[in-house]
Amino acid sequence: MAYEPMLTLLGAAELAGAYRARTLSPREVAQACLAVIEARNPALNAFLVVDGERAMEAAAASEQRWMSGMPRGCLDGVPVTVKDLCPTVGMPARSGSRTTSAAPGTDNA
């Protein structure tokens, strides 16, 4: 199944409204974002690490919360990226350099 890259151009308010109306799901949007990253990152080199599995797990959990009417907040399920300057559990914080440690972080900033 192909995922619509135009989903990645929607703003947070548009996404939250679509989740609330059940016309889009966080999983659909996460899949679209990952597809665009996969297609464009080789040329752009914008992402050093992409944890698609964890992104999809988080999107599925968000989708369940929206479906039950209990989102964590209005931005639940809106995709974000975390720059590698910020320590994040399980991800290296390499500050944009391959000369720094690739050891996974143990806490979040």
C-alpha cells in the first residue's frame, strides 16, 4: 500500500482535528512520514537514526487512545523528530557528528 506524502504537510491542528473526526489515524500519518524519510533521506542526509519500529508502536498506541476517546492531549499522535543534540532513551546523542559516541542514551532531556 502506498502512503500519501501529502499527509506529511498537514499541520498539528489539522492532524488533531482529523484524528478527532477519525478521518485519519496516527498510524497512517506515521507510515507516510517514514515513507518520505526513506525516499528522501539518502539525498538529504537529514536523519542519522530513524527508529521506525518505535514510531509505529507509538502511533498505534496513540490511535488506540484516540479511538477510545482518551488522547493524552491535543497533540497525541502528531509526529515529531528529535534532534540528536537531545539525549533520548535508546538513541545516540551524537550532536550531528559521527566522531561522538554511538552509545544509546539512558535518559531523556
